[in-house]
Amino acid sequence: MLGTNPYPFSRLTEKVVEWAENTGEHIIIQSGSTPVTSDKVESYSFIDHSRIMKLMQEAEVVISQGGFGSLQDCMKAGAKTVAVPRLMELGESQDDQKEIVDALAQDSLIVPLYNIDDLDKAVEDAKKIKLNKTDDNIMPKHISSIINGFLGK
């Protein structure tokens, strides 16, 4: 799940396509602005929000960009999630998504993936996550915590 970010995230889609080719897993990619040309995955630029929520609820594991909206939806769906932060230095975003991924990983709500070559291990780790029901305010609480950390509070 790549969200609606206008920047391409080819680093992730290429690795997921490679993983699908090697494992035979049925993969649905919501690619946003990232072109996907493989016939080994089912790919859509954008998917209606209610449908993507249903797909995430049904998925064994969701692999997502590290954006606020995408991760909030993953948690609302109760999805076991691997989160890959987009990086500014690679032209994937206007800001790094590492802080929110770090904060959610600290609370074991997601599995962070910083080295894309470790996708197999991250997916296996995500399958083992024991999810507790989270309230709808968990993302704002984490964002607040991050901001307070930057401000030294």
C-alpha cells in the first residue's frame, strides 16, 4: 500500500514484485503514483477507501509505506503490518517517514523495514505480531509524542 503520495516508491514495488515472483503469493498493490508493470501482481493506482480497508482486513500481512494515513488505516483494519519509510534522500517523499515508523515499532504495532532486502524476514515477523484492539486516537497520540520529543518535552 503506497498511499496517495505523489512521489514514486519504486524501491518498494520492485522488491514486492520480486518477492511475489519468488513465493507465488497473491499480491495486490495499491501503487499510487508508482508505475507497476508486472503481471505477477494485481495492481491498482488507487482503490476506493472502503475496498482497501476490506482488503487489509482480509490480508495475512500488509506491506505499507510509512505515511500517517496509510499506517492509521492499517491499524484501524487490524492488519499485521510491515512499514517501509519513504526517504527524502531517495526522492520518495518531501519528508522522511522514519519517525512515525520508529514510534509505532517501539510499541510493537508494526514491523519496521529499513533494509528492503530484509522483506522476507519482515513479513515473517509481521505474521507473529499479536495485535490488541487499538483506539482510533493511537496515531494522533504517537504524532503528539514525536512532536514533544522534537521539542524536548
